[in-house]
Amino acid sequence: MPLVRISLKKGKPAAWRRAIADSVYDAMIETFNVPKDDRFILIHEHDGDDFTYSPDYLGIQRTDDLILIQLTVSNTRGVEQKQQLYRGIVERLVKAPGLRPEDVFINLVEVLPENWSFGNGVAQYVT
Amino acid sequence: MPLVRISLKKGKPAAWRRAIADSVYDAMIETFNVPKDDRFILIHEHDGDDFTYSPDYLGIQRTDDLILIQLTVSNTRGVEQKQQLYRGIVERLVKAPGLRPEDVFINLVEVLPENWSFGNGVAQYVT
Amino acid sequence: MPLVRISLKKGKPAAWRRAIADSVYDAMIETFNVPKDDRFILIHEHDGDDFTYSPDYLGIQRTDDLILIQLTVSNTRGVEQKQQLYRGIVERLVKAPGLRPEDVFINLVEVLPENWSFGNGVAQYVT
């Protein structure tokens, strides 16, 4: 059920972008109780002038490789599991495509389970 | 007040995309107490490598025609009305532009009525 | 911590878009207790067919210069501060790049402070 938007600066090859989506997906499965095959990941590529970020907010040194990941998820997890997700995403992205840990920004937006329809106009998580 | 983002794979003609926006708008009016003319609908077109989705999560067979609709709305409706919205959106999209029901993914993000300004720097829903 | 997405119709020069981001940033610092250097602002440029809006919802006359600003923020502010933010954003945007007040649409999405990681896989706002 996560709907994931990843924003980055235009110019990365397709393999790099595919690796980012794959790593985020793997981390969600591993750390966030996301069912296998629950994968809906969108990448937004921005012109340089449309992609502005702080190079050092909170003392973290960021580069143009920065990616901003916004995950919309159901509100069914606590703080610890969120921390595991953040760590898991970064660990995976460091391996592939090879991002610096400083260049991974993550934000969660939480919604009710009834706020999803995965097809056919049905709220599949309403029982 | 809904702010609607629709993501799809690049390559669809303008008429197809206009029909999608029109159908979502009509369904919101019909099923979700959205006032006439309250229409703010953005479409994001993604390269194929930037648009990854499960072809069968929850047993629903999806194709490259898939659209992912994320609606930010005020938190003033219950489960039943959300279910009516999902059904209404899909029914409309099947008619125009002619989507398969399986190819419609919907997600709601709910916010407080005070979280909107429709122009002039005023929070129009605060009384 | 705000993650800001700004959507506008394609065709504006880079200087116009940079001025928009700068003005939104300045207004957040001034009115919304956003720390200096906490700047993560993304602009989405849409084809005309992908950018549909009401030209007069709530009696506000909008033009193709319209921008839709969606700010994801922590849920730590009240109504008054939100109203100050809306006013501050519009005042700044009127000065630079020179937008009409009617052409500024704002929406806030609120999340828990634990829902942010600014780098390194750490939830920096969890203490």
C-alpha cells in the first residue's frame, strides 16, 4: 500500500533510477511489513532549477545526488518501525545504486487503511 | 478543495489525459460533496523507468494504462462516502477515456479544513 | 522540515521559478518557525493539458500563472500560524516574481515529527 514518490535531479541513467526504486521496495518489504508485490513507486525527475535543497541542514552534507522519498502509508506502525524503515532504505541505497547516506531524505505521510483502492473501485482494506 | 495528482506513463494523447481529469472531477462532484468548480487536478507523466507498479498485487491484473490517483481532501467524510468515491471514479473512467477498472489506483490524503488557501493568502474554510 | 511541492504550467523561465522557491522559503522562515537552511523545495512543471484548475472557484479569478503549493509539515502549529503562513507566502510572491494574489493556491499536509529523516537513515526529530 505504500505509494512512493521519489524526486531527484534530472540526468541519472535509467539503471540508476531502477536501482533506487528496487532498493526502496526491498527495504519496505524487509522492515515495514509491506506485503510482497505491493509496489507502486513513482520517480519525478526535476530540472536543476526546480530542485532546490539545503546542502547542510542539520549538519548533513548533501550533494546533487540527493533523493527525496515521500511514502504515503497506512497509519499502522510506531516510531521504532519507522526508524527501522529509514535505516533499511539507506542501507539498501548505499549498496545500490551507491548513494551516500547523507543524500537520502525520507518523509512519511500516514493515512487510514480505508483510504486506499488498489483497483476495481473497491476499498480493499475495509473489511 | 481536493488537490488531485494523477500519475501515468508518458505517451497518452492530450485527449486521453483530459478525459481522465474530467471523469475524476465529475465523480468527485457526484459522490464526494465537492462543490461545482472546485477543480484543481494535476497530471504527472512519467518515463517508463520512473513508473513501476505491481502487475498483480491483491490479484488485480494491471497494465501500462494504470493511473495512480492521489487526492488530498478535507477530513470530513466517512468510510461509506469514500467507497462511493472509489466506485464513482472507476465507473466514470471506464466510460471515458475507457480505462479498465483494474487500472485505477486511488489514495486519499486527509487534512484539516484550515489547511487550505484558495487564493489571496486567506484560509477560506476558517470561519 | 517542510517538503514543498510547487506545481505550475510549463513555460516560465528559470529565474521566475527560482524566485518562487525563494519567496516560499523566506515566508516559511518568517512566519512558520522553520529553521534557517531547512529548505527542500521541488517544482513540477506541467504541460497545459496536465494542469487544470478552476478559473473562479470561491469567486477568485485565476490565470495560467497559477501556482499550487503543497507543503508537508510537522503537525505543530495552530490555525493562526497557518493563516500567517498563507499571508506571508502571498505577500512575498507578489513582490517576487510578481504573482497576483489570486494565483496562489496553498495546501498543508501535516505529519508527526517522527515521520522525517533528513539523511543518514536517522529520524532526527525523535529524541
